[in-house]
Amino acid sequence: MAYYKRYCKALTLKNDAQLIEAYKKVHAPGAVWPEITQGMKDVGIVDMEIYILGNQMFMIMDTVPGFDHDLAMAKLAQMPRQSEWEAYVSQFQNTSKDASADEKWQLMERIYKMD
């Protein structure tokens, strides 16, 4: 069985209930632009989940073995429609309109793992 590399990331949304609900709709099944999902797959992301609590976002990203995070994020930023998507979702996020996904989503440090 192949083991994936897992990355956990955090992002803060603007603290506005209407924007948060709109952000959820943008990420509903079938709502994410197909080029965005395909681009993630193309750089080695095999699964991704995003969770929300208030305006705090938490992402779990599983990748292929040997995944190089920095290289993949640089490549992802060049994928079709990626910069357009980042500009679009920035209206909901507490980030700059020009920020890349890697600049928005901050890697988290794991401090505990159950045996």
C-alpha cells in the first residue's frame, strides 16, 4: 500500500456571515472550476478536504509519495485559470487579491500524532 504525504494548512476568511456562506457555495460539489481540480491532480495532490469553523479554514491535502511542496505550488500557480481562481476567491479571504494559493494557505506544524 502506498503512503501519501499529508499537508495541513490554515486560512482565515473575512469575518462576514454572507461571504462565508458564499464561499461554502463556491466549494460545493461540482462548483469548483474543473481546471482547478485538474491542476491539483496534475501536480500530485490526490485528495483534499477543507473544513470550516467560524471564519477559520483548515485544509488536509494528501499527495503522492515524493511530493515536493514548494515545486508543486510553483507549478500549480502556472496552471490554467489558477490565478483567475485565486483572484476570484480572494473576495472571501482575508488575503491579498494577488496572493497565490501557497501564500494564502499557511502550512501548519503537526505537534501530536496518536500512535
